[in-house]
Amino acid sequence: MATASTNPADDIRQQVDSLRFKINGLHDQANLKSAIDRFTDLDSLIQNFPIRISRLRQQNYVFDPLLEKTAASWSSHWSTQKPSIQAQISIQSSRLQSYLQSLEIRFNSFAGSPAASAVQMMNSELSQFEDQCTSTANAIDEMFADIKNDIDKFNQQLADLEYSMDRAETASFGFLPTESMMMAVKAVWCKNGKEEKSDPEGVLFLTDQRILFEQNEDVATKKVLFVTTETKKVQQLLFEVPVFSVSDAEGSKLGLFKNIDMLKLSLASGSFSDQATLHLFNQSSEEWQKIIIKAKNHEFDSNRVVPLDQAVVEKTKSAPTKCPQCGGAITQPVLRGMDTITCEFCGAVIRL
């Protein structure tokens, strides 16, 4: 079956239009826009570190006095690298823009129906120029690649702390007067040890004295043909245990790609359960394992910007072990900052 022949002149015009579109799209690349955006983002990130750390302190994050020093160190280090990177961006973008301008002049000189060979040559040159823009942008990126990797890690550390302190401010429960927030993470409490759809979703909190899980999610209240049509917000504390009641913490990776972080807590006798298993999101369960063990061993007590009130510490240590009213043994945990405890035998309120 015969097909209509292509008009050579129409084909050339289509190729010329394609070249014009390609040239217009190369302006951002010649300006090194992507590299400049990454450079600017990194610069803004470093400049904002002190502000973010100051807000964390205002939210009563009292640990890691090195945060401020680390931010200052990165700022100083960046200030020595920044001028040379800016100079290279200016030099290389000027060079690329100049060459692109020469290509545009040649392209604009096409009149009527240019020769197919000229169009093909221009297309080849534009492709080579595009590769040159990409390689130049990559070379600029390499100039701050090492510091960016380290800055990204520090930024993630701050982001995790910001999430934690923000969740603490909106928690449905209260904290003890001298209790200090350490970390929080989005989590699902796997009540039977394995995650099920009905398991509560919320936030796992770690303070220097307790581990707490708060359910915080929208729960379906009405379904039509298995489709949720009505929900209600549920925010409530489901469990809490003193840090010293954690006999063991084990972080592990599950799933085909080992990307599911699971944290298993073994709890001492007298706790609400002998174990608690949680699926953590966006944070490492192995890091949580480490920080929980350190909190239990009081390793963070010397890593504070605000020292512990030793009078309160001694008050906790000297808490009675027997009820002065009935003589019953006091077995409930006494945490720093508590003013009273209640005898579980006679109900007497004992002031500490």
C-alpha cells in the first residue's frame, strides 16, 4: 500500500522548530541554574542552623552542648569554601552563556529552508553543548560534595530533634517538672509482636526518665462497602514505662530490602507487659536501641546544657521504701520530679 511522501521542506521546518525549542531549554543549563540552586540551598541551610538550634533550646531541649559548636564550625568551614565556588560558578556560567549565544546567532542566521546538513550539525552541536553544561554543573557540585554530605547528616539530626520537640509540645500527656525530652519518632505499636492493620499508630517518646507511646491518628468510625466515610481523631497515651524498667532493647531491619525498622523492648517485671514491639518510621531502630541503653545508664546526664538539680536527685534517692501509714512496701517506681506517691495498699498519699 502506497503512503504519502513527506515534504522535505516541511520536515526541515519541523527540525528547525525542534532546534529552537531545544535552544530555549538550554538557557537554564547554561546559567548553571541547577548547580546554583543546590549551592544556594546549602548556603541557606548552614546559615539557618543557629536559628534552629536556638528554637530547640527554647523548646527545652537540654542535651548535646556540641550542637552550637558544630553549627559554628560548619559556618566557619563553609565561609572559606564559598568564595571559590561562587567564583567558579560565575566563570563557568559566563563561558557557557557566551557559547550558547554564539550558537543562537548561527541558528538565527538560518533563512528560508536551510540545508539538512546544517540542521544536523546544529543539532549535534547543541547535544554536545548540553553534555558540556551537565558536566560543568557536576564539576561545580563536586566542589562542595563532601561538605554537603556532612551537612545533610547534621541537618537530619536537627530535623529529628525538631520533630521530637514539636510532638512533645502537642502531646496529650504531661511531663514531670525535671523530665527532659530526648527523642520522638512516628511508630506503630505492634501489640501482638507482629504488625496488624488494627495496631495503633502514633508517636514513641523517649525522655531521660520514661518511654511512652501515644496513639495519634484518625480512626474510622463509619464505613460503607469497606470505604471509610467518617473518622475521628484519637490522641491518647497508651503506655509508659520508666527507662530503668527496660531490661533490653533490640533494633532490627525487616523486609525484602531491609527497610522496615523494628524495635523490641524487653521490660522488667511489674511493667504493663513483658515486651513491646514497635515499627519505627523515618528513623533507625538500631540508633534507638543505642540511645535507650545510654539513657538507662544515665550517660546523658553529663551531656546537658542545663545541669541536673542535685537536690532533686537526692530527694528521689531518699524516697521512702515503706508506707509511713500502713508499713506496706512501696514497689512503684519513683522518678525524679515526682512530689508524691500513693500507697497501693492503704491509698495514703506520701509526700517526697
